[in-house]
Amino acid sequence: AVVSTQSTGRMMNINTPSITPSLLFVFALLCCLFTAPNAQQAPSHFTVTFATTKGNLTLNVTREWSPFGVDRFYDLLQSGYFNDNAFFRVIDKPHPFVAQFGINGEPSVSKKWENADIPNDPVVQSNLRGFVSFAAEESQNGTTCCRTTQLFINYGNNSFLDPMGFSPFAYVTEGMEYADQFFAGYGEEPDQQKIYTIGNNYLKKNFPKLDYLLTAVINSEN
């Protein structure tokens, strides 16, 4: 994969031999200078229900896979951050790639977390179909850093992301067939910077067919 120097909003393009340009890297001048609001340690294992506009997904979350990532995910869940989040970037052609989300529809909410970076985690699992990872910024050496709130669900075998440092922290155990139905017709068109500054008003006016994560609820913990 080749990381381009041209950014769109907070995300950078990744070109691969078989996949259209992606925006999994988040471009930033400063990395990892801020701490998370209300950071706390998550349970070792827990399940989450994503109620979406296409149907419910169940995620099995394992802290051992990606401790910093899971702690952040747990904090975001408890704050209700993911409620009414658009799947603003869904790429399923020419090959199944990702469904990306994690910018709150209210700019005042997303702003509180935008620079609340978390450290890298080792890559324990692979970015295969159904695994969930954080989007990330690009460090000076071309690897990931500075994860905040954006996530993606892997549609296919994206193991080429593993050496870049994208660390899966959860797996969709039920409802992946609904994730496959998220509207993908807008591709890369939604402007992430406008989502941060205008929120869902921008998306609903300009991209009315997008699907949404309506609520994200913790079901069980152990």
C-alpha cells in the first residue's frame, strides 16, 4: 500500500493494487498530545448491540486484542457518542473493503474527542471480514498513530492493513448481512471536515441515502 500526500479532511488516501483509494489514515500535524476524556479500563470481554438503519449487529469485544482501543470504545459507548452516527464512507467496489463511521452528528460533541488521541496497540488479530478497527492518523514513519473515535468494519480480507498498525478490537458475530447492505453509492464523496464542523445536517442534506448507527448498547460484561 502507498500512502499519498494529498489529504481530504482528517483522512489520508491509501492506494493498493486491488482496492480503490481509502481514507483510513487520518492526517494531522501533531500526534498523540492529548489524553482521553473520562478514560477508564474496560472489562476483559463484553458484547455490544449496534442498532442500525438496516438491522442489528452484535459485536464481541476483547480487551486483550487492543487494550487502548477497547478502553476508548468503552468510554465512547458509555457517553452515547455513537448514537445517530452515519456510515459516511462505505466502500464495497471493486472489492469489499470497509464501512467507516465514528464522527458524532453534533459538532460540539465530536469536537470534545477530536484530539483526544490514544496510543498504538499491537496488532493481535487480522483485519479480516467482520473485524472492527480504529481509523488512525499517520506517523512520520508511515505507521498508524493517534486514534480517536473513527472506526471501520472490515468487509473483506484487508490483512494488508495489519503491518500498518490497524489493530482489530472486536468482531461482528451477528448481523454482518445487515452491514453488507449499508448504502455505498456515495463512495468517498462525504467531506469529513464538514461532518466535524456541520454534523448530520450536512450529511442529511447532501447524502440522504446514508445509513446510520442509531444506538450502541453494551449487553454483557465479564
